[in-house]
Amino acid sequence: MKCPAEVYTPSPRPYRGIGEPHYPFHDRTVMVTSCGRLCLYRKKINLSTSLAGQAVGVREVDDGIWLVSFMEYDLGYIDLEEKTLQPLDNPFGPKVLPMSPERSVTYVSGHTKDLTKARRIQFQSTEQ
């Protein structure tokens, strides 16, 4: 069996990285500061240091309430008066699929005697 280094060949295409995000459906594009803050109308709102230096889109959805988005993910709502971010559900978290319909077992062959004996023992212990 060969090790990966013996099989690997570099790609002929150069990596150009991810382009600058554009927010055409947002009111503004704002840069997140190096300390993870978003400055909007002279108010500083803590967002996340993981987004430091990144452009985020902001859109006013109600009077003083702004939706903050990074790329195609909506992160949460900013209340300018409170200077707080109310995060939405984690857009990067696992996607849980709905469970299959519930099915119950009504009969298991060969186990009826054991169940009946167990019920008798349980019933006797509760009588004493």
C-alpha cells in the first residue's frame, strides 16, 4: 500500500481564495473591527472576534432593529438602543432530520412466558 505522499500531485489551478462578500439586499456593508465590534451610527456592538476584519451586511428590518449577515448566513439582530446582538440559531450547526414515524411493538414471539412471570413477581412484591 502506498502512502499519500507517493500518490499526491499538486493541483494545476492556483488557489485564489474567497472573494469579497457582497450584500446587494442589505442597506450597508460594515467592516468588523479588530476587536470584533460592529460600529453603526456611532454605537459599538460586540459581534465576534472571529469575524475581525470581515465585511458583514446590515439591513434595517424595523425601527432601530438591524439584521446582521455574513456571506449568506443571517447571524442575528442588533437593537441599536440596547447595543446588543440577539443571535439566531447556529447556521453552522448540525442539521437534524425529523425522526421516522413512531412504531410500537405489540408482540414478541417466545417472550410471553418471561413477561408474565416478571409481572407476577412485580405484583407480588407490591402486595407485601
